[in-house]
Amino acid sequence: MEFEPTIVAFLCNWCSYTGADLAGTSRMKYASNIRVIRVMCSGRVEPTFVLKAFREGADGVLICGCHPGDCHYHEGNYKCLRRYHLLQNYIEQMGMDKRRLHLDWISASEGKQFAELVDKMTQTIKELGPCQVKHSVETLT
Amino acid sequence: MEEIRIGVYVCWCGTNIAKMVDVEAVAKAMREIPGVIVAKDYKYMCSDPGQELIIQDIKEHNLNRVVVSACSPRIHELTFRKALENAGLNPYMFEMANIREHDSWVHTDRAEATQKAKALVAGAINRVRWHESLDKRSVEINPATLIIGGGIAGISAALEIADAGKQVYLVEKQSQLGGTVAKLDLLFPHLDSAQQLIQPKINRAMNHLSIQCFLNAEIREVFGYIGNFEAKVYQKDDLETEIQFGNVIVATGLKPFDPSKIDQLNYKRLPNVITSLELEEKLLSGNLVMDNGKDPKHIALIHCIGSRNKNHHEYCSRTCCNTALKYSNQIRSAFPDAAIYEIYSDIRSFGKGCEELYTHTARQDVMFLMYDQKGEVPKITEARHSEKVNMMLEFREQLSGEHVEVPADLVVLMVAMEAHENAKEIAHAVGVSMCGNSFYIEKHPKLDPVATTTGGVYVVGSCQSPKDIPDSVSQARAAAARIMADINFGSVEVEVTTAVVNEDICCGCQTCISVCPYTAIHFDAEKNVSVVNEILCKGCGTCGSACPTGAIRSRHFTDKQILSQIEGLMSMQLQH
């Protein structure tokens, strides 16, 4: 059976969650591997949320926020961007491929882009194979 | 600690969800989760009987948490929160799982969609365990209103509110009110005078005791929240005026598309290729001539310039077809013998009296030629000296399928409407979002077309999408009515999902203060802790993610809630 990854996605309420809603309203089709969590702003996505998702068995984590300059809260997405680069380095040092964590910008009108992004990320994670974090932690403890 | 008693409701949404998700199986799986007392599926949870089902269960089973898995929370979260309130529960003891927009509508495999629904609902169940009662906060409404943009929409809204005796601050960037309508000659479909329509309104707005007009003025930043905003109006000579207001109407209008972006139109290079607004200028001055002062004998109107084309704007600008038909009539009465060509791609003469205008125009000896605006617009070149006209238009006529050449002395480009060039700055200042094409996004396209996701901020007229005068005025008056209702009520309930500091854990590092975009956090030096001003805080949660000790909690988006939601989601993950 083909490996079906689980991807946890954090979407900001104003742009990306609305964009994902639009993909639905427009009946666009995309891979069902994604599990969405709504946050008010991508700036709310704490590093612990991302690590927790991997710890619980996620094979990939996606964060989506408003495009640079369009943040509903002015600059939360920039804060997220900074954390993202640090987090990518961090998971790489943990021995993970940094592509398992991906940040992208989806506006409220970009339903199509959201659907394409999910498909693309799902494909990437499929190629990377299952994430071993949960398994490793369970073996260690 | 009280026992957690959760009710879970899985909506079919008719067949919208039930067709792709096995709602019964989802409800059944949820019954296995500790704390879930009842889990049911029902045809339409948002209907009155659906809500009643929840209310009855809350009472009968002593539920203290509710999860509804249905459509997007952006649509019905408030509906269900209200139902909880009606049953005597705090409305925040509720969580919604989106299994329609994010599931049944976007997937094609029923087993996968059902599996995903289980995960999303399990996540919501885990999250709602950690929900806390939050008190609603009621704020008083400042009865003054700020209106940005003094075109027909802004003026109409201003007069509506001012006539009710409430203060309006009308801020216009230009040196006079009137916007685009003040630049027009006649209006479709009845060819009545734009000036007779707009000038009395301008005069009334300028002289109204309850309207303070600011000309040559701009707003750079708006502070506060619904009911209690404040801003500075900047005018020439560093003149600044501070104003306070309870609501904002954005009516910044439109900008015409620049046709010099399309090379083969030769706009700006050929002097007798002009835009629709430039033709209005000529008509308004009563001087419809070519650049050499002579009367044109062949006039071509090209539709859809910049509209309905992927390279420019995919949308239809809605007014250009009717405007072009209006021009044909005006030109015909000015030059009874002139040849008039409407070079169109589809005539969209919708609206009251407009199809009639089309029928009437077609009888005025006007030649209608169809081009493919998704392909190439007509190529405009200078005519050879032997020709009696000064330009030639070349294109493939769609109905005959033939390559045609049309002579012209004057070419009018029916240019698209774009959002105003300052749309982005205004969006930032007042906190509204934009579509990809720079028009503002309304709260709901059908059910809440003039409100935005920011409380107390409304968008009306062409800044929201291309519009004609009746639509702009309707929107303006609708927004005015919404605001008057709030002013009349006197207060409004606002979200209380702000950040809060646990002073016992706060180490006084002040990291939160440096990341807060609203300067809503200050430092209490005596206690050595950060303090959140709940009035200024908008609940983005950025401080919560930055706090190294976990002292700041984002209410309703706490670490515990989100981490539990992750656990819940992953408890139903696909098997590797």
C-alpha cells in the first residue's frame, strides 16, 4: 500500500483559512492528507505546536499566513517567517529533512493556490517517506 | 474540577457533507472518546430543529461542552454560540470542526474524507475540553462616523448618517468632492446629466451642519476598535486634525486601467486614441473633436480594455458596455452622419433599463463588430496618407470569422475599473483585507456584503468591486443603516479573546512588548511584570508564541487548547 502521510496545517484565520474555505466553496479537489488547525495569526504558531505535531506522528507540518505586507495584525507573518527559518534549522539538526516543515502565504482569494500547495506538499512528503520522530521517541522511552 | 461532558453533533448539510462523509460512522467513532456523552448526526444542524436538538441535549444530559462538525466556523460559529447561550452555557464552551469546506467539498474518496472528518472532530473534542468560560464585553459606540472617500458612495453614506443627526467626518484626497461621477457627462441608461445628479449632493454635503469635510486630506492610520476609533486627518501645510469615531466607511472608489500597457493599441502614441474618461472630458466640455480640431467622421469604441483577460484583469468591469452604448447615442446626436463602431466581445447590458438601451442603440445605425478579447485586442495603426481617415483598426471579427479593417478618426478605449492606487495603504490603516486584485473583501459575499471582518469597518462602492451608481448608492445607504442601528442601540458586544499575563510566571523580560503590533502591553516596573491592555489587544497571539515562560495566554487559543487539538487530530491519523 502506498504511504499516505499526515500533514498538520496551521492556517491564519484572516487570509489562509479563508482561502482554504474558498477552495471548498469552489469545489476544488486536493489530497486529503491535511489536518487543519485554525489560529488567529501565523504569528501565534509556537515552535512547540510544530514539534508537538511531529511528536504525535505528523509526517509534515504546513504553516500558512497572509502575504508579506497583508497581515491582518500588521506583522505577525514576519514573526512567523523568522521562527520558521530557525525551526527548519532545528528540525534538520534533529535529523529530519527540513522540507517536512513548510511555510507559505495564501490570501483569502487564493483557494486554487491553496489546493495546489496541499497537493505539492503531500507529494513532497510522500517522497520523503514516513517521519520517524514519534517512533524514535517511543523507542527511547 | 468539574466533570467534562461533551455533546458532539455531526451535520449532514443535506447531501453536502453526507454524500462524501459517512456522518453516522463519524458520530459513532466519537462516542468512544472519553468525555463524549452524546454524539449525533442530523440533517441540518444550523436549522431551528438542529439548534433545538443541541439545547435539549445540554439540558437533558447536563452537557458543558459542545462540538459541531459542519461547515466553516466563519459561517456558523456565532449561530451555535448563540444556541449555547440560549441553553444557559457560556458561548465559548463550543468548538466547530469544518468538515464541509475543508473536507467533503474538496475530496473525492468517501473513506478518506470520512477518516479526515473523524480526525478533525476528534481534534475539536480534545480542544473543547480545555475551553474556558469567557465574559462578553460590551463597549459604547461613539456616534460619529469616519468616511474615507468623497465620491457618490461616500457622499450618499455621509448624507444618510448626517440627516439622522449624527456627526460625519468625510475625508477626500482630492481638492473637491464628487469622485468619478463628477467627471462624467451623461449617465446610462436614460442619458440624464451626471452633474445635475452629483452637484446638489456635493453642495449639501459641504454645507451640512453634521458633516465635517476634509479636502486634500488623507488618513494614514486608524487606532482603536469598533465603537471607539481614533485617527489623525492629514492635510496640506502639515495640518493635522485628531478625530474620534465609532465606525468607518471606506469608499475609496476606482482608478481607470492604463491602456498604454497594451502595446498594439498605441495609446499615447496616436493622439486620437483616448480612454472613456477622456471622452467624458470632451463631452462635458461640449467639444467632441479630434486633436486637429476637426469633427471625427468614423468613431470606434473598443470594449473590454483591461477587463476579462488573464493578462490584465479577469473580472468584468460591469459598467463599460452600458457606457459605450451611451456614447453611441451621444455621438449619434452630435454627428448624425458619422460612422460608429462598437467593437465588443460580449454585450453585457444588464440592469434596469439597460437592455432597452442596447435595443435602442442598435437602431441608431451603429455597427456592432465582435472581437475575441481573450485573444488579441484590435491593432490600431496610423492610416496611409491616401486614406481619408487617420487610423485603421485590424482584428478578426468573430461572427463572420473574417479579418477586418475598420477606419477611424477617433478611437475610444472602454477601460477597466481598478481599485484605487491607495487601496493597499487604506486597507492597512483600517484593517480590511484585499482580494488578489486589490478590491476589498466583504464579510460575506451574499449575506453581509458591506461589512468586513473588522468590526465597525464597512466597504462600499467601487473599492469593493466595479460598480455602477445605483449599486454604489445602495451599498452606501446599507452601510449607513447598519451603523445607525449600532449607534441607536448605543453599545456593541466585542470579542474577548485577548491575551492575559499570569503574573506569577512572568519574568519581566518584556519580549512580548517588543513583538506586540498594537503597543497593547506595558511594563509594570514595580511588580516587574508585563500587563496587557485588553482594550487595545486584538488577540493575534504573537506575544503568546514569543513568551519564553508561558506567562502570556492567548484566550481561546491557549497552548493547552491547541496542543490538545493536535493530539486529537493525530489520534485518528491514517495508518501507515
